[in-house]
Amino acid sequence: MMPTMARWLRAAGLDALERRLQARPATCLWGILAAAFVSRTVVAAVFTDLDPATAIIWEYGEIARTTLEHGHGQMVWQIVEGQGVPGHATYVYPTAFVAPFLIFVWMGLFLVFGVTKLALAMMTALNVLTGVGIVYYSIRVARALFGSEVVAFLVGIIMALHPVFVFSVATYHIVNVYILLLLIMFDLTLSTRRQTYAASVLVGVLAGIVALVRTEYLVLGGAMILGSLITHRRWKTTAVAAVAAFVVIAPWTARNYSVFHRLIPISTPVGQYLFKGFNSEANGSGKWMDNNWVEERLLGRELDAVPLNRNYEVARDKVFYDAAVDYMKSHPLRSFVVLPMYKVALFWIYDFYEPTTHQLLYQLQFWPLFVLSIVGLAVAAHSGCFARPDHRTVLILFAFQTLLMISYAVHARYRMNVEPFLYAYAAVGAVGLWGWLRQRQLTLRWL
């Protein structure tokens, strides 16, 4: 345990609890994981839509379904013109719109179970299991950063019962999968681990897989590999990790080059992402853009004019890219100063454009954890934690995530990428604040 952590626990009167938790770590761990499993299972059973006719399975599931129906050996998506009108036209085109890993998972489920409730139930079960895995690795992260069972216990409770994480299993978003992979990568790159070539290959393979799960994780996975280099100062093992990640990603990139005749590492909509963050109505929020149909209002004619051929997806994205670049050239101050400030505020403080954040349950969990995170980060900085290699890796991750948000737009769920790490500092903030209040109480009694 860090000496400063021991002092915080003594000041808070929690040193006895620390010893009890150290004596029975398995009991506490299994209790927390059981709570995480039960909460997620109940939410999944009550709130998940398992009807294939109405369930929102997002692009991943829709592309999987279209590919199995119309693909003929290649991954495809479709445009349906006049949907719901008798005789409506359907055009199928090759796609790299999203990272492919989850598409293959959906395709496997649909091949085995058909497009049925059972297939959706299996995906929900995957969400529940990976959600519990997030809780487990959040505990490991907190223990590694601060060496305290009390802090790890607090983080475990937060993550086991956190409404956003619990309710995420009732959707077909894939946040639980890619956040779990990121946490495992962090665990493998800890300064307490001996960085062997085998471990480096595993880190690289995970980095490649997580990039194929979610496009922006190409950057966040790179942050972890960079953090490993800073932690261990071994160029060779870091290079091995980078090469392993490249080997995992390369077949998909080669497929994209073969299909689209241009370099597309993961997915096509780079221009669309850029346009969401930089246009005349942009305010930093991607959710606000979607809810107000800004893309359609500003670029509807240009998008409708894109020819329906094999190059449709790339040509459509070029419309977005050109519009975003033109806007940045004509409005440099707003693009490179004002909008980045909006995005940082929405991401790190509060995304009030997201309707979900207005709900009472969200508010009740958000503000206490937000305040405790700030206190914990301040306490950690004051105590010299950020001179330690694993804390520096967390800072690198925070910096890369911030750069991603500045170059794109904010959705409230993206904050989940950093919250397992952030809540480790929130737990320290809770210990520090409790110690401060306790010391004041003892002082007042003495007076």
C-alpha cells in the first residue's frame, strides 16, 4: 500500500476496515460480483426488448442481418427507398460503416439461432457477463493504482450498482465489451507485471480486437500501448505489441482496400464523424445533432445526390468530409477554440444535451461521483500519485479520450470509457473527504 494511502485511511478511521478486507478479500469480491450479476440480470430481464421486429440492434445487428440475406460472400448494407410503401426499392452496397467484430458476433448468433428472441437473448447474456467483468477489472484497477482494499471495495460497489452501467446491459450497445477489453489491457500493462514478449503479444492482440469492436479504440488502444512503453521503457516489447495489433487489424484493412480501392483502416465514416463536430449548428453534442436531424437539414440535397453504386459509402462520407473541412477553413476560431472548449466541458463536466442525463436517477449518481472524482484527483496529484507509471498511463488515456472528443462530438455514453478509472479516484476522494470531516469533528470536540 502507498504510504499516503495508509495515512488517508488512518485519518478516516478506516484502517481497521482495511485490515478486515485484507483478511477476507475473496468473500468481499464474490459478494460484489454477485450483486453486479443480480442487478444486471434483473434489469436485462425486465427492460430488454427481445422482439426482433422491434428491438433496436443498431448498425451492427442490421448489417449482420442484411449480409446474411443479401451478402453473397461480402459484408453489405442497404438503402430502403420509400420504406412501408408497396413496391419500395432496396439497394444493397458493400459496407465498412462500423468496426466489424460485433457484426461477426451477430452473424454467428443469427446463423445458429436465426433472427429470433433466443439470438437477442444470447447477446443480452454476453452484455451481462461482460458487465460483471467490468466490475471485476475495475476492482483490480483500483487496487493496482492505490494498493488499498477499501478503495477497491468502494469502486466495486460503485460499479456493481452504477445505474448507467447496470442499465447498459438492456440495450444492444457494445459498451460492456470494449470497456472490458480496455480494462484487461490496462491490467496487462501494469508496472507490477513483468513485460514479457508473450504478454506484449497478448496486449497487441487485445488492442487489435478492441479496435475492430469500436473504431475510436484504435486510438485508445494505442494509448494503452504508449502507456506500456512509458511504464516499462522497453521499446522491443512495445513494438511487439504494436505489430501484434497490426496483424489483427490488417486482414480487415486489406478487405477494405480490395472492396473500396483506398486505405480504410477500420471504418468509412471519418468525414461524418468530423462533420458532427464541425458545422454551422454544432455545439459539441453528437446527440443534439442526431435529435435535430442537422446532417439531413444541412447536407440533405448533397447526400441524396450520391450515386447508388459500389462506391456509395465512400462518396457519401466525402460529402461530410468536404463540408467539415470547408467549415473549419472559414471559421477557424470557432472550430479550433470555441467548439473544443464546449466539447471538453460536455464530456468532463456534464452533457446536458443528452436527455438521459436529465433523469433523476442519473442526476443522483452523477453529481456526488463528479465531486468525489475532482477531490480524489486533487488528493492524488497533491500526494504525488501522478509521478507513478500506472497513474501516468491513466492520464495518457484521459488525454487521448479528450482529443477524440475534440475531433468529433460528445455522446454521454463515451464518458463510460474513462469512468472505471475515474471512480478509482472518486473512491480516494471519498476516503479523503471522510477523513477531513472526521478530523474536523474531533477538533470541534476537543475545543
